[in-house]
Amino acid sequence: MKKALLVLGFLLMAGNAQAVEYHCIATMAADSSGEWEKDRINKWKPGVIIKNYGKVSQKPNTISRCSYSQIEGKRTCDTYIIDHYETTAIPAALMFIDKFYYYRGQVDVQIFITTGVKVSDYIENNGRGTIYRGNCVQP
């Protein structure tokens, strides 16, 4: 009975999340040519910024895909409205997985949040054959 109540409480906490922002930077990338060298990752600086205001907010949840722009000579981001997001709770591991989807760009991002840990892991499928992995922080 206690375990059932603990699981229920954990799931309710996942559903009542406050507005949160994640800044994620890739530390690993792979595409059809194989795993990227560190120099390539450092050059392009791929990553995402997720702004999640919750399911009932009037503000749209957004995903900003970021990388270095040779034309502008700096890191830039393109921002899109998230079409769907969901949270999966894993009570035994004290973990949540927030999943964000932008359908038109065929992008999905999963953030693995461990309760009590300030840095989270993430994985991004950019929809064009490249997978990024790295770390997220909440500023």
C-alpha cells in the first residue's frame, strides 16, 4: 500500500510541473558518417533550449535549436512551438523523462531528470539523421 501511494504521489508531482527552462549542450553527436570528433562538436556547438510552461499555460512551450552560424560568426538559435510533450515517471529510479516533439521539423528531445540532481542528460533526434547527447542545466 505504501509503495502504491509513493508511486501515485510521484506521478502527481510529474503532472504538476512548474514552468521550467532547460539549456542543453551536446557533448556527443553521431550521424551517417559516424561519431563526431570533439573538434567538430566544439566548432558547431549544437544544443537546444526548451521553455516548458506546462500544459495549461497560455504561453506556448518552445524548443530552440542552436548551433554556430558561419554567416553570422556566432552561435544562433531558431525557435519553434512544441507540438506535443509528455512526462514519464520512473519512481524506482526517482527519475522523470520529459519528451518534447516538433512534428514539422521531425525533431524530438528527451531530457532525463533525476530528482535532486542539478544537471540532467538529454538526447536529441534532429530529424535529419543526426543524434545529439549531452547535458542540460536549469538557469
